[in-house]
Amino acid sequence: MYNIPAPTGLSVEGYRTLIIVVMAIILIVFEPVPLPAVAMMILILQVLLGIDTSNGVAKSFMSDAVFFIMGSLMLAVAIVSQGLDSRLALGIIKLTGNKTWKIVIGFIAISAFLSSFIGEHTVTAMMMPVGLTLVKNSGVDKRSTSKLAALILFSIAYGSAMGSIGTPSGGGRNVIMLGYMKEFGVGNISYLEWMKYAYPILFVEIPLAAVILWYTFKPRQLILDSAVRKLKIQVTKKGSMRGNELLTIFIFILVFLGWVLFSSKVGLGIIALIGVFLYMAFGLIRWEDLNRNTNWGVVILFGAAVSLGLHMKDTGAAFWVADTAINWMKMISDDVSIIRWFIAVVLTGLLTNLLSNAATVAVIGPIVLNMGGDPLVMGFSTAIASAFAYLTVVASPTCMIIHSSGLVDKSDYLRAGWKMFIMSVLVLFIISNFW
Amino acid sequence: MKFLIAVGSQEFSEPTLRVGMQVAKAFKAAVTIAYVGPKISKFSASQVRFTQERMEEWEFDRPGVEVLEWAFAFLADNNYIAPTTIEAGFSKNTLVQTSGNRCEVYLQGTVCKDVNLILRNGDIIAELRDEVQRGKYDVTIIGGSQKKGMAHDLVQYIDSSIFIVKNYNQEQSYSLLLPVNDSPHTPKAVKYGVRVAQAFDIKVNLITVSKTESFGEGYTQASNRASKLMRRVGIDHEHRYKTGDPVMIIKNEAGNNHIIVMGASTKNPLLKFFAGSKPLKVMEDCQCPILIVK
């Protein structure tokens, strides 16, 4: 590829940037080398292929979005370590009662609500023991509870994925897109403005997701009376809330308020790091635990992906890809507004199921912002579509976490996922056009 | 000697474990029983590990521990492990993380040298291959009902001999079918065949197949040596010479009441990949257990 001349209209640097994009996508999907090695390769090649100087690459590597990803991964470890899952269990039971369909709605809604503010995998990690305790207590035979297990686990995973669009802090990709929007001069969207656009999507999606999952994995157990009772007893044994747990919640509320009130001034990433600092300063989490449980490889990879995205913009590669895509679309119809939107959303949704959602936004973001139309709608829709990680086990950490339980098959993701995917695209289309 | 027995579940792996331990006992081999759980993407590895730690606090075992627990019970019921180890019971706390995706528990063996139980996560072929390289195993034993094509891939890519316990029925009486020719792996296959026949106390049917009517000197010498060894160790045996397609003849002779022991192909790996080999074809076509000796 390196020896083929650059296509007309694309600079040599832009062409070389696209070569790195293709290589990185292949390496991320097939994982022949460790992910941090892919990150290193991106950074090294950007310098060696003459796309930017080493200082330029280093500067593009670290941004508020990367601070946020790093901070939110560490916040997740700090919060989950406190054992708040048992409190969560009690809350769910009080809210839903013992009917299975109500419990399913409860799991989806609570997972979605919580993952709007903290990372989706954090929520899944806290909700999964609660869900599996209910499954375990509802029958001894693994076969008789297999559909119930799938129903509850997918309620948690998909609820968390859906909820991660709710606020900018719901996922690193939201912050990456906000960063791009700022860089491209599209404008600043505040924390509350984002919620104003995103929450209506969530409100529509939650009941629809419950219906889809219910009819895909209809369980034999329609009432979980004894399972709920046993869970209550198990949770009550843990006693009343301890000081550490209260302090954990208090610090998180402070972080949330910081995001709402000050993120436009100091950035979401810095506020997340303040939260991590407070958890460590108050002795709620040790550095050793943070260090052991934070996936630093992912942080480095996202930094490299953002750097690549920025160089796609600077070298004109993003514009060239967008322009070429628009010209192809014009061969179908002169009015490309709807086709453009669908291609951006569906492509993002599909890529997010193969790559990670943050890496997808980092690479696709600069292209969609150059595709014309209202960049705010295009950028926002792309960020939202990157949460449609329903189709594969590797789509997101939440999907992988429930798969690691050994209770859901790979085929279950497609069984439920395609319905969820189509529903989500349609809901996003309606809301982005009429809200 | 060192044997690796791969188990998938309590439901389907009982014959594999039973046959594997019986053969290991005959060889007085050290045994490792391995369960390979689902592959965890590198993107999600730390989140999954972290969640599993939370699950343990809620008294949930990580997937696969129940399979090892069942294997422990099987070993205890059949007295393959020392009474003191049985008395101590299967303690999940003794699972030692030996690398990122590998846990191990050591049990003191009785008739076999040592017995280890291990839990791995990842692609089953890659994990078993890694385990074989790491532990330098002589024989890997797997069930026949595992993922389609898995046995084929294992034979291709794993350095040890492979025993595929396909359609084994404990109630049925078996004979041992031992194809003998001038292949360099035949002498080792004959030695393994003797041990397996002793383990199951069964008759050996030696068979030499030639595509033409004439049997070369190498063929006759190999079959005479094999017969001599059988006589010397006192194994009931019979020797037949057949002409025709070796794969078809071995398949017809084996039926479903033989355990086949044969040498691996000496073709180069690339040729084997594209053109296949006799042992691979026999393994795919036959409906009985087969040990391919490398």
C-alpha cells in the first residue's frame, strides 16, 4: 500500500495516515499482537512515515478525553471495590417486587441510569452478582434457568450499553466526540445539554429493550418469589451502610456535580482525576489495587486512536474519505441527507461491534464531522450509535463480562442483538429528526 | 511420561476422563486435567477479572471450577489420588494463578505420578498447544464430541501424540487395531499399542495394508517386529495383510469396536494442511477411539 501512489485529492501524509488506520483496524480486530503494541505502532508510524514530528504526535496523544478514560477506569475500580452491589440489590428488589418482567425492566432501567454517569462495565460488574444470585436461587437445574439467566444477564449488559449514552461521562467515546466537536469548531455542548438530547432516547429504548429481551428469552419462571426472598436475606446479613460506603457515594456525587457545573471550564477528564485523587486521599482505595485492575493497555490504545483521529483531520484524510463517501452516495440519490445519516450511524454501529466503541469514535468521528449536514447531529448520532454494541461477545466489556459467566452463548448475542440494533437505529433516527 | 487430558463438561467428558486415566495408569504417567473456558478479549480482560473477583465475594465460582470439582470427585471415587488429598477435599482456595489466564491445583497421585487440575481461558486450540509446549506432554487426550474440527486442528498443530476418545462405550468390549507399515512412527506406535492393550486387557489386531499386491521389505520387517513384541509381552494378537486403500480398510476393520493406535504422518505440515494425511482421514472417518502417535 505504501508504494501505491496517493489517490487524487489526497495528500501523501493523508494517504499514509489511512494506511495506519487500516493496519490498526486489522490488528485490533484479530488481536495477533497485544493491544498496547498496536498503540505503539500507531504512534511510531505517525513519526516514521513523516505525518508529524514526535512532539506533535506526543501532544495529540494526551487529551482531556484520555484523562477521562483513565480517570473513569480508575473511578470504576474504586467504586466497585466498596461492595455497593449489595445495596444496589436491595434497591432493585424494593423497586420491582418479585414478578420476573418487572425485575427485567428494573435491571434494564437501573443499569441504564447508573451507566449514564459511571462506566458501563462498572455497572455490569456491580449488577451481575445481584442478577446471578436471583438466577441461582430460582432453581437448581441449570437447564431450567438457562433462559432466565440469559434474560437477566442481557438486561444488565444491554441496559448498561444503552445507558452509556445518557451523559458525556457515560463513556470515553462521548468525551472523544465532544473533543472533536470542539476541535472542528462545531461548538461546546454542556453536560446538561447532552442529557437533554440523550435521555429521551433512553426513555424510549428501555421499555422496547425489555419487550425484545422478554420475547427472545422468555423464561419459565414468571415469579421469582423465593429467589427474591433469599436474596433479601443474603443482603440484609451485610448490615447497614458503613462509613466507607457513604463516603464513596458522597465523593461520587461531588464528581457528578463537578461534571455538571465545571466540565466546560476544566474538562471532564480532570474532574474524573479529582475523584480518583479523593478516593485515594481518603484511603478508600489503594494505588496497588487501582494499578492492578486498570487496563492501562486500553488507555494507551485510546490515546493513540485519538492521536490518529486528529491526524486524519490535520492531513485532510478525514475530509477525503468523507468527500469520497458523499460522492458515492450521490450516485444513489442527489439528496444525501438521510443516506449520509444512515451510513454514519450504521457503519459506526457495526464497527463498534468489532472494535471498541471509543476506538470507533476516535477513527470515524473526524470523518462524519466532515460529511456535511448538521455536524452537531452527525457527531452526536455517531457517539450514540457507538453504544449499539449488541451483536458480538467482543463488542464491549459488558458483553464480555456476561459471556465470562459461562451462562450465555455466542449465538445469543445475535439472537437478541439484531433486534436491539434495528430498534436503536430507528429510535435514534426518530429522536434526532424530531427532538 | 506426561499426559494432558482436556475436559469440557461433566455431561460429556466422563468417558474421556475414564479412558484417559486408565491409559495414564498403564503408562504410570503424570497427569494434568485441563478445562479451557471462553476466550476473554484483551480489551476487556481486566474488567472481566475484576468482575470475577466481585463474583467470588458473592460466593460464585469462576466458570470451570465446577468442572474441576467434578474431575476431583471422579479421581477420588476411583482412588487415583492419595487418601490424604481426598480427605482434604477440593478446596477452591488452592487454585493458584500461574499466569494471566491459567490457574492450577496440585493433587498427590496414587497410581499415577502426579495429578494437576488446571483452568485456562482462551481459544481452546491455542491454549492446549501452549499447555503442551509448557508442560512438554507426551500424550494429549481429548473427547470426540468437542467442537467440530478441533481434533483435526489438534493433530495438525500439537506436538504431542493425540488420543481422541470418540464414541467410547464402557459397556462394549474393544480390540486394539494397530496398523503397521514402514513409517518411522510405527515402532513408537507399536510400543504405545502394547501399553494401551495392557491397560484395557484387550486383544491386538495388527494390520499391514499395501496399495499393491506386493508388500515391500520395510512392511514385512515392521510387521514381524510388531508380532515379535506382542508375543514377548504375552499379548493375544493376530496379524493380517490386506491390499487396497489403507484408509478404507482401516475404517472397515475398526468398525465401532476397536481402539485404533497408529503413527502420525511424516508429511511436511504444509502438505498435510492442503492434502491431508492417512491418520487425519482415519480419524475423521472412523467412529471409534484413536491414538495418533507422534
